[in-house]
Amino acid sequence: MFMRTHELGLESARLLESLGPSPSFTALYPPPRCPPMRLLLIEDDPMIGAGVQQALRQEGYAVDWVRDGVAAELAVGDNPYDLLLLDLGLPRRDGIELLTRLRTSGNKLPVLVLTARDTVSDRIRGLDAGADDYLVKPFDLDELAARIRALLRRQRGEAAPLITLGMLQVDPARHEVTLAGEPIHLSAREFGLLSALLDEPGKPLSRAQLEERLYGWNEEVESNAVEVYIHALRRKLGAEWIRNLRGVGYYLAEPK
């Protein structure tokens, strides 16, 4: 189970009810790494899984969800995730076994364990198996989001919680954006798109890469969704901040 500062049981119940660039260009611009915002949730409890997935999507993450250890290992092999949220009591393959197999194979993805196993020995076992952090159920969703942000910063080698490019400043924790000190109000999708572009300013991301950043499995993607959000960001930030390299993709650059 999980909770916010206020009880989330009713909210979870309602949720369940409703539920190639050219060689010459490559030499100048190496292909960017996938933005560090795609998560894999490995959880067999349907209420917890649905609630956590929905909450993290509202935080701006693309979240895929599988319910057993075998499916998780297949998903990790087929998709470029940046962080795993791992329950330990999984069917078909236990979470500790899955974690051990991933680390033995050389996989270095950050892993945050989410489990009801709360004894000190359980925590030690999980951390020694290769987990980067350990959160015991029931947990606060705001704390979960904070731990995810910390692990992603650590993965990128960043210590500061704020991301700055010239006069543009982004606070991932509060989902706040300021430009020259003035607040810019963005939707969750717009914020996610800006975060993806800000990950490596100056390096273009294709529409497919941006869609992968913004959407998880089974989320419907309109054919012009990326263009719509790009247009919205240009309108709010100024067109000169987001540039298009025809046939390659969009990138973020500080205006000259």
C-alpha cells in the first residue's frame, strides 16, 4: 500500500474504476542519449501499480508497468529505461533474483526498491543485491517522487536540484520554470518536453525520441502531439529558445 500526506485509498480506487541522420551530421552531433525520464514500474499489486503509475505520469514521467519478474527482465532488455521501481515479492521471478541477474549482466540502471519487507535484514539484502535506494510500503508519493529525482540527478552526475540555461531556470521538484526571473506556467506535457530538451542543450531530439520521453505504453499519441507542445513552448518561452534542424529534430539553445 501507499499514501500521500493525506490518505489515497479512495483516489486509487477511483483510478482503477476509470481505468537517421546523415553521416556528416552525425559527425557534428552525436546521437543524444535517451532523456532520463523513462521509468519501469515492476509491481504485481494492481491497485498500487495503477496508483503509482498515474501519480508519476502526473509528475511528467513516462512510466511503463509490468507485473512479474520475467516480464520485467524482457522489458529492460528491449527498452532504454533510466530508472527501475522494483517490488520484491513478484511472481515468476522474485525481485531479489531479478536484481541480482541485472547486476550480474552489467546493467547499471538505478533501482529503487518498493516493498513491504521492512526488516533491517531485508533492507541489507536488497541493497547488497544492487539496489540504489529502498522505500518501505506504505509510502508517501511525494517522498517517492523526491527519491526518484535524487537518483536521476545522481545518475547524471548532478548535485544541484535546479537546472539552469542562461536566464532559463527549471526546478524539477516543484515543476516550476522561470525566465529572466519571471514564472512560466507549463502543463505537465510541456514541462516534460522542456526537461527532455534541457537534458542536453544543443543536441537535437527527433519526434520519435520526444514521444518516447513523453508517453508510456498504451498511451495514445496524436500524430502531431510533439509539434503542438513545441508550439506551446515557443509561445511561452519565445520562439528563439527552441530550434528545429529540418529532418533531424528539435533542440534547445540560449538565444544569442
